[in-house]
Amino acid sequence: MTKSSHNILEDKLRRAMGIDLQTVGHNSLRNAIARRMRVLGIKERRQYYELTDRSAAELNELIDEVAVNETWFFRDNTPFLVLQRYARNWLKRGRGSCLRILSVPCASGEEPYSIAIALLEAGVNGLLFKIDAIDISYRALRLARRGIYGRNSFRGRNNFFQRKYFQKTKAGYVIAKHIRHPVNFVRANILDTNLPILNNRYDIIFCRNLLIYLDKDNQKLVVSILDKLLVPEGLIFTGHAEPGAFADSVFIPAPYPKAFALTRRSATDCKPDQLSCDRQVFPPPLPVQPLWFTELDAVRDLADTGQHEEAMECCEQYIRRHGPDKEAYFLMGMILADMDEPRLAIRMLKKAVYLDPDLVKAIDMLALLYKGLGDDNNYRVFKQRAQRVTARNQSAGKGK
Ligand SMILES: C[S@@+](CC[C@H](N)C(=O)[O-])C[C@H]1O[C@@H](n2cnc3c(N)ncnc32)[C@H](O)[C@@H]1O
């Protein structure tokens, strides 16, 4: 049986991008073709197939159409916190003259710009790092170079950086010049044997949300390319569904919950199941020089990812800077409770309640902690107090 023109085009795309059409969906290719035919005013599919045979430019347009460019600033957040730690440690060790980072695929630029912001916030001078940002899509790279973003690009819980690094205009949020400066956008296919960056070596590689779209063979190929590009003690960040693509490779998971980071097997002398932060090549969390994440929302993120010490440190710094603060004390109480330190947690929560006698979430938590300690008397006192405050808040129409 001879191959249909459609199958030939599918093969061509698979070779050009490495995509697995089972994953992307055959319909999405059909829809992409239909959109291109509408744009070009072509009525017959056969005519379109012939055009992609003759024209590399049209094949690129189709790639743009098929590519999933979904991205946003500080996607997943934790990788950027781990990056900051790595960078601070790199600074401390005085290693090398420049920190080299690769973002592939970078889509419309939110990821490499987030990397630049995170590094600046971690205290790395803009002249001390370089970011190569690669994507196959011309369209995505045009947007990246333009650097103007809509609300959809800011989906995180904490968009504090928006005020600091963007200018709000009618066209959207324009990224600051000094954030653009260290980012070098390159249009390339990661699978290309003549990849223009193949001789470079990177300390950190972000390769997130690409492997999921590739077939098994191309996943393997990308992993081997990343192996070539990464320095021996470097770190790779993947998307949350992607660490599996590194099974049976030289990489093993790095011990950072929710960061989906990998390091080389040879970079550590212990087995994966023995891995702990203090046996890693690069050390565990450094005492936190607060990030721009001095905002308590981001401290919550630290606590949520099990980074209790740093979260406590951030709260203390927050209080040093802003003075006694009920939310910071409340957060410290919650973190200490999580760390199984109920008595210390009670002390912090009482400080929060001292500052705001109506802070019902803290009063509730106090009741719970006393209950856990078997102190029925105090449990009842705080339980009743919580009920009184809730009733009062409700009748005054406010909830805390
Ligand atoms: C979902 S985005 C990921 C962006 C970013 N890394 C993130 O996680 O938010 C996927 C990107 O992969 C790009 N892409 C697909 N195949 C590629 C290839 N073979 N080489 C380089 N980029 C590719 C697409 O153009 C698209 O912009």
C-alpha cells in the first residue's frame, strides 16, 4: 500500500519536530492544515500537500500552527527557587566567570525571562549570567523578542515581579530592558544534528514541556543531547510529567520536591534512594537571602514544598523589615505545627492573636493544637472563643 499524502506530511512533521502525533492528536494536525489552507485560500488538500513539498517556509508555518506554545511566567515556581539556591551557591564558590543557562524550548519567552528575573533577585549581577533560549517556532520567538505580554502570561499566585520588571502599556506589559539583555533567542530544532549551540556547555538547562510531545526515540535523542550540553555537576529542570523520559539515562532525580530536577548519576556518589540534600554536589538550601518573594504568599509556597527552615527565615526577615505582623506570625505557627513543634507553634499563633484578637483562623488552630496536646481546658477556651468571633464576624458581615 502506498502512503497517502497526509501520511507523508505526518512523517515530515515527525522528522522536522520529533512530535508524536498520537500525543498531540491527529485532529490537531488536520485542524492546523485547515487553518493554513484558509489563510492561503487553498481549497484542495492535495494542493496544500504539494505546497509543503516545495516550500520549506510553508512547512515552518505549519510547525508554528501545530506547536503547543502554552507557557507563563514562573510556571511551577519551585524550579526557580532551586535555581536561585544553585546560583547563590555558585556565587559563593566563585565558580567560573559566567553562569550559562539554556531554556529549550523557550516558547514566547516567559521561561527565560523568569530565569533572568530569578537570578537578578538572587543577587547575581546581570553581567554574570547568559541565557540561550531556543525554540522551533518562529511565531513564538517573534513574541519573545517583542517582550510584551498579556494577562494570560501571569498566572502564578504571586505576581509581585510584574510591578518591578514590567511597564504597563496599552499594548500589554512590556518587559524591562535589563531583563532582555542577558537572553539570547535562537530559532532551532533541538533534534537538529547541526544544532547551533552544540559546542556550548550549560550549568543549568530548563527543558520543560517538550518531551511529552515527542515520540520515544526522539525523547532518547533529546536526553542524549542534553547530556552533551550540560556541565558535569549541572542541573536539568523538566516538566512534571517528564522525569520518566530520563529513566535508563545518566540522569537521576535531584532531591528537590516539586522542582522536577535531575542531576547526573556520576555527580553524586550515592544511589538515588540514598540521595539527600546534604550528599548532593551542590549543597542544601542556603540561609535564605530573601528573594523578591518576601511577600508572604511566596513564603507559603516555600512551606508547601517542605522548605520549612527557609520559610521560617523569610517570615523572620519579613517581621524585621515590616515590624510585627499577624499574617507572618500565623504562617510561622502553621509551619511549626507542620514541623511537629506544637508548643512553639502555639507561641507564634498567640502573637498573631495578640495583634488581631479576631483572627479566627489562628484561634481555631490554637484550639486544634491544644486538643492534640491533650489540654482539654485550653481546647475548650479557644474553641468557644473561635465560635464567638465567627458569630461576631458573621453578624458584622466580615469573614477572616
Ligand atoms: C508548551 S511549550 C513549553 C515552553 C516552556 N518550556 C514551558 O514549560 O512553559 C512547547 C514549545 O516547544 C516547542 N518545540 C516543539 N518541538 C520543538 C523542537 N523539536 N525543537 C525546539 N522547540 C520545539 C514549541 O514550538 C513550543 O513553543
